[in-house]
Amino acid sequence: QVQLVESGGGLVQAGGSLRLSCAASGSAVSVRTRAWYRQAPGKQRELVASITKVGYISYVDAVKGRFTISGDNAKNTVYLQMDSLKPEDTAVYYCQIRSDYGRDYWGQGTQVTVSS
């Protein structure tokens, strides 16, 4: 079994920064992609950013130029650096990994609140 634990969420003023971390532990798994999703109240969960095992990175348009996803394979950790935060970035952020076999693993989520 794979466990994902997110950290780094919190309350920040608009224009500020936060860095989310997601550490994987437990059974070894070959990872195809690592990603961050978010879910705001009353909205569907959306993909924010993803990084593949070969380093291909993509972002949702709303965060391009402000968020940066990165991974540390040695530490089995994925990060999301969030700069120039806006109130509309307020959400619960979840990390996800997808194995080479297509199985998804999710973290428990971390709250990010951006005040105006």
C-alpha cells in the first residue's frame, strides 16, 4: 500500500507564496505521473499541475506562470511552489500519483486559503 502525505498548506494573503509537499511511503511503486489537484467549495476537483516520469510538465491555464511543480525522486516527494496567490486559489489541494499500471493513489488533502 502506498501512502501520500501532503504538507505546507495554510492561510496567506493575496500575492503571497506557499510551498506544498507530498511525500510517498509504503510499498514501492513505479510511478508514471505525479500531480496536484484542488477542490474549492461547491466545485469539482480539478487538475492543477502534473509531471511525468520523463519530466514532461503541464499546468492548468489559471496557474501558468505562478505555480511550479517539481519532483525529487530520491525522496519520493513532489512539490508545488505557489507564488502570486489569488483568493480564487483557495481550495483543498490533493496530491496524486498514477502508477505504470494505471492505479491512482491520493493524499488526504491540505487546505490553502488566500485572503484578499
